[in-house]
Amino acid sequence: MYEIIMTFIYLAVELGLLFLGISFLINLLQAWIPYDKVNEWLSGKNVFIGALGAIVFAFVTPFCSCSTIPIVVNLLNKRIRFGLVMVFLFASPILDPTILTLMIFALGWKVAIVYTLITSVLSIIIGFGLEKMGFEKDVKELIAGDIDARPSVLSVSSAWKQTIDLVKAVYPYLLLGAAIGSIIHEAVPTEWISTYFGGESWWLIPLAAIIGIPLYIRLASMIPISQILIAKGMGAGVVMALVISSAGASLPEIVLLNSIFRKRLVAAFVASVILMSTVSGFLFYII
């Protein structure tokens, strides 16, 4: 119980400070960011260029799955194309240059390259797929505020006010997610994963993709864990499915997404992460 409480406090404080800091920074600097030009570039006729821009943006914003939410909120407020926002949402937590560097040293450069290519392509396909299926209408009106009312000049007080308003709306969800995540984080040991997920059976890949989400294992933690799991006999496909699902979505993030997305889109997001993890796992298994 002590470990669960301490983990909850750590997650609540860490994620809270990250959310507060990132939200304030974005609100403070938004007057300097040419969103109209960014939107024009991302939403141009060349879809490939727009998708590549979203991937690059995800790569240079190496945040965990929870701390991508303030950026997603801001992009939606600025009417950036929905499909591109979804590409960013999927790609940002799993494309981290620091983690990819660790992956090269721990698992080899071939694994890192294949991982980057697979996750980038699947993020683009799924992001635009959700747009094509009409999920844009499942963004809550809370997000689509009065864009014209936002300040056109740098203002610390107005940026702080916007940040506090956003934190008041979202932080209760973050606390709930942190509580759930901390319980599962402490209740499911790594040894259990290694014991029951060893081998190369194909059905372990989709199962790992499903189980990875509630485990809430950070990508930074998954790299050394992956090395250990592979050394203990777990298949590379199973490990990659577990890595991508645990990094691509977490219970705290899902709870946070409930504050900005309707349940249909949240369910589609979770299903998409599972699909991405499963497909990636099979591709690694084949390769």
C-alpha cells in the first residue's frame, strides 16, 4: 500500500507539473507561433508533406502520452487539420530521439530504424483513417473555444489564466488516472510478464498489445526492460507490441482524453493503439 501511495503522489505531482508547465509555455508563446501558416503548410494539397510535418513535430516534442494532451488541445483550438493532430497524438509519445538512441545501444540500430519506420507509417495511416471515418465531430466543444478571443500579443497574465482554466477542467481526470495507473504499476511485476509472455506464440502479440496499455510502463523504462525480456526468451514481436502499447497509451492519458474527446473517439483511440501495437509486433515477428 505504501508503494502504491508513493507512486500515486509521484505521478500526480510529476504529471501535474508537466501539464501545468507545458500548458503555460504553449499559452505564453502562442502569440509568436504562426499557426495560420503552420495550418496552411500542414493542410496543403500535398498530404504527404503535411503528414511528414506532423511526424517531425512529434519527433521534436518528446513527451510522454499524458503531456502530449496540452499540445493536442492547442492544435485543435487552432483548427489544425484533425487527421494531422491524430498523427501527432499517436506518434509523439513513441517517437522520442533520446529513447531511440537508447534503443540503438540496447537493441541495435536495425531495430531502432524498423521501429521508427513502422510506428511513423502506422501513425499516419490511423490518423487519417480516423479523419476519414468522421471522428472529428467527437471532439468536445470544450476544446473549440473562441480562437479570436485569444491574445495576439505576449501576455503572462492571460497565459496563466488560460492555463489555470485548462488545468481546472482536466486535472481531476489526471488524478483519477494516476490513481488507477499507480495501483496497476505496483500490482503487476515485471517477472510476471516475463513468465507468462515467453515464447513465440502468435497470440501473445495481440495479448501483449492489450495488456500493455493498463500496465502504464514509461517508454524510458521499457527499453532496459525489453532488453531483459528478450534475454529471458520473450519474442521480439511480443516485446515491441508491449513497448508500443504501453508508451502509446496509458490509463492516465485515456482518462485525460475523456475530458476533450467523446467516448466514441476515446474508444477508437484505444483500439487504434492496440491495432498499431499488434501490427507492429507481427511485422517485427516476420522481420
